Amino acid sequence: MKKIREILRKTDKLIILAGAGFSADSGLPVFRTNNGFWDNYPQLNGKEFTQVSSPEMLYENEDLFQGFYIHRKNLYDSTNPHIGYKKLLDFINENNIDYFVLTTNVDEHFEKAGYSKDKIYEVHGSINHWQCGKYSCDSPIFPINEKIEVDNNLVPEHKVYCPKCESIARPNILMFGDFEFKSDRTDIQAKLFNQWYYNIFRHDDLNVFE
């Protein structure tokens, strides 16, 4: 850590790359294997993580699909970002470092930890934002702010529907084999990142923290 600080003190531009391992340090489950997935979700034993995390699962079993994602949302919302988020942000602020976060995590923990939402590119989307499950519907992406209880069988107390056409909804997350992900929200984040990077990519003191 001391060596990292020495390197970062010499930079004023920083790209932060974060994947599932960064969330794992907060105690959140990481599904690297099917056994690990089934340990956390025994109700889904026999189904691979890639099966459950696909749009097809929504049409196969609405209750189980939404229950799985709503349970994950509740877990992410009830878990505080680990101390590493704060330490890194404090260091960035103390040293006046201009930064941008690129993350495949969908838990919104960077924003929760105090990072500027205009400095975060959530490549795979966010579990707190949902979209209509009917791709042809032009309903905008919408936030889910309420807590929906999920029982031990992963059945939610009520399901989430599109506010416009009332079709079943799904998280605005890029899933496996997903051709129905609505990228409006992440496109805005990507544009902000590209503008930022275009302005600094020739900068001699740019570093990447992974």
C-alpha cells in the first residue's frame, strides 16, 4: 500500500478499474463457480449462474428471476462499502487527483461511498435501475427505491412492472446472451468518460489503479 501511495502521489489523473473482487471485500458474494453460486442460492441448485443471469430466465420463471435480483439488490443496499473505498477517495481528494471509475460491478457502491456519479462508468449497468422486459417498449429506464421483501424460496412479495405498459420488468443490467439491454443510462456515462479521457489521454501523469 505504501508503494501504491508513492506512485499515486506523482499523478494528478487516475483511472480506477474495479470488478467483482472489489465488492467481495465488502462481504458480497462472488459467483466464480457454480458451487459458490449454489452455496449462496440453494434454491437455484441445478441452474448455472449464466442461466439465471440471462433474459430467458425472466420468461421461464418470472418469480424466481425477479426474486433473485431483488434479493441481490436488497443485499447490496444493506451492505456498506468496505473501508478501501473511503481510503482511496480520501487519498484522491487530499492529493487533488482527477479521477474516473470504470466498474463492472452493479451494486452502486462507488456512488454510495461518496464518489461523484458523474465520474462513474458502470459498464454492466446498475441493479438499482430497471427497464421494461419488453424491448419494443419505449419506457425509459426507471429507479427502484423501495425495498421489496423476498421469501426463503426467492419469491418476492410483489413483482416489478413497467410503469408505462405494465409488462414484467428486469434490472437494467447487461446479462449473459443479452440483446435486450437498454444502454441509454450507460451511454451517458460512457460519453462522460470518453470526454474526460479525450482531454487527458496525452497526460504524462495518468495512472491506472486496478
